[in-house]
Amino acid sequence: MAVLLKEAWLSDIQENFYQGIEWITNSIDHSSFINNNIIHIPQAGSDPEIVINPTSFPLTISQRDDTDLTYKVDAYVLKPKVITGIETFQIAYDKRMSVMAQNYAYLRQRIGRQTAFNWSTDAPARIIRTTGALTSTVLAPTATGNRRKLTINDLIKASLIMDRDFVPLDERYLLLDSGMYKELLEDPTLTRKDYVDKAVLPTGVIDMLINFKIMTYSFPVIYDNAGSPVRKVLNPATGLPVTPATTDNIGCIAWSKYALARALGEIKFSMKEDQPEYAGGDVLGCTVWYGSNPMRTDLKGVVPIVQASA
């Protein structure tokens, strides 16, 4: 019975791994390229030089020097949970599944927050600040005061950066805090019946605007309030900032599917049955190997949009 349960749970984890964080799937999948828990992404060297109507020969010969971008696949470990009493374990199926479902839902959210952090950037040249009216409605968890609303013009700026990056128009995405999405709907040109209470597609996309497929997530990234905002380091356990502050700002991410990557490695589910120190209870644990990163060192195709406070 234990083997069957283990196989069933492992199958469920694999099948529903991205449930609730579907936006992650809109990226390049490197899961099959994991080598010793490291992903290697070749980076093309400098562009070729063009000479129009050359008159001097031979032309200068050069070599393209490629580099290698790597990122790590981390082990996300659920601390073991014990379900005491073998009889309860075998009979109370609904309770057992509830405990396990809660654990995996929390694990997915933790991986979601880390992915958003890894995909975003602190590079000043890539960041756009919000420019709308000041409001105290949409704030990071510990923030106080006012922040400027997200506007359609802010999205236009992000779109222009992508245009100048020469990234394709197809497969452009925008991950918004749900409150920032509602700020967009305050624009009278967007507040139409088909924009309100729209059903979420199986992919998680709720809207499309200026070639961006819009998805929502709670506080995608949290930035500080420096002149050049910096992402707040995440607490390993919760995925929220280690040093939350009243001056924190919410950041969202505009990206091209071809600019970001993910890698889902081995999933290990373990179960120790009938442990006497837990009155015959069973101890369950799970480890998921997962990594995420931009595809390019120059970060083309990635544009964070961060709240401004003034």
C-alpha cells in the first residue's frame, strides 16, 4: 500500500507542479539540460562587422568569442510531516490528503516567489517606475504612505524597451500584482464590459494589452525605495523580504517567453512508515529540484515596472 501511495503522490506533484503559478510555464524549459544541478546557456559573442563596398582586401578576419551563462538548480525541501497513528493514516484519507495538499501548495508559492525574484533585475537601465496618481490603496505587505498607480503609459514604455531589444511581438507577458491590474482598469479607455470579471484561461492569462498577455500574482517582487530600486532579499522559508520596510515597493515583470528560463529537476518523495517514536505514525517528506534565470546576460526581453512613491 505504501508504495502505491508514494507513486500516487509523486505523480500528483509532477502533474500539478505549476498549478497556481502557471505564469512560470511561459518561459524556455531547460529541465532536460540539467548537468550536476547546473544549467549552461551559451551566450553569443559580439555582432559581426559589416563593410559596405569594400575596397581594401583581404578583409580583417575576426573570431566570435562566446561566453557561458550558468544558473543553479536548488533543492526545495519540505520539512518532514508526521501523521500519528497508523490506523488514522490508513482510514482518514481526506485529512491526510489535506495535509499533503497544503504542504505542496505552500511549496509552489515559495518557488513562485523565487522565480519572480530570479527573473527580475536591479539593472537601472531596465527598470520603469510607475507614473500615475498617488494612492495608498495598493501597497507591499509592510509598506505605508502613497505610491504612484500603474498606467497604460507605463506599459507603453515597457513595450518600447522590448521593441528596441528586437524581441518578438509574440509571447510577451506581464506579471502584475492584482491591485496594480485593477489600477489599469481605472483608465476610461479600458473599462469596458469585456475587461471586467473576465474568466481566467487555463494558462492563467486574464487579459491582453499592448501585445502583453497579462497574468496576476500576489506581490510578484518587492523592491526597496532607493533612487535605483533594488530587489529585497527573500526569506528562504517564506519567500517574502528578509528585511521588510514601510518604504517597500511592489514590482511587476514584463518579459518575453524567449528571454527567461526554468528547469524542473528531480522530485523525491519519501515516507517512513510505522515509526514507534510517533506512536506508529508515518513521516512524509519531499524534495523538489528547481531553478530559474534570465536567458541573457544583457537582460534583453526583461523589463521590471516598480512603484514610485513621489
